[in-house]
Amino acid sequence: MTFPPFPPPGPHDPSERVLFPFPPEIDFSTASDLLPLILSRTHARPGGPPGVLVLDLTPTRFMDSQGVRLINEVRQLLRPRTRVHVVARPDGLASHVLEVTGLRRDVPVYDNLPEAMAA
């Protein structure tokens, strides 16, 4: 499976925020591969873990309960040092799944990437 490339650092402080783009599909076959990638991206950093990890679900067209489990697991593993923010298109399936499962109450969800990176 191929995952989207990591974007170059933006104008924000790279030690405080890390962006992790999600693939177009998150299900049983991809979620288990994503967890170690996310953790390695946050732990293998000079200066330690970031203050905020932004999970970008805007390219995600399909997500089932494994995506919710993955986000919740990442959030629990990175606590208390790193906050997790999620970006999801308001009209997309990922946003709907986050709403239906109630994860949206526990994790800040933003409609666009600039908002999430600035928060």
C-alpha cells in the first residue's frame, strides 16, 4: 500500500506541529500499517514529541470503524504531551463516521488544514 507523501514543513514551528496525511481508504487492511507510521513520525523527532499532531483525512474517501479505532489509539498513546487534531471534509464520509461514532466529541475536528494547523 502507498500512502500520500508527507508535506514540507509550513510556516508554523515544526517542533510543535506534525502533519500526517491519511490515505484514501482506511479499513482493516490499512489501519494496522498506519499506527507504526504515525508513531514513528511523532517519536523520531529531535526535541521530542510535537505539541500537536494533525491527522489529515481530507483525501480519505472511505473509512470504517478501524479508522475510528486508529485515531483513538493514536490519541491515547500520545497523551498527555501531544494533542491530536483531525481535519475532515464536512461533507465527507470520514466526518460522518466521526460524528456517528462520537469520536468527534473527544477529538477536535476541523473543516480545513489551515484551521487545524493554527489551532
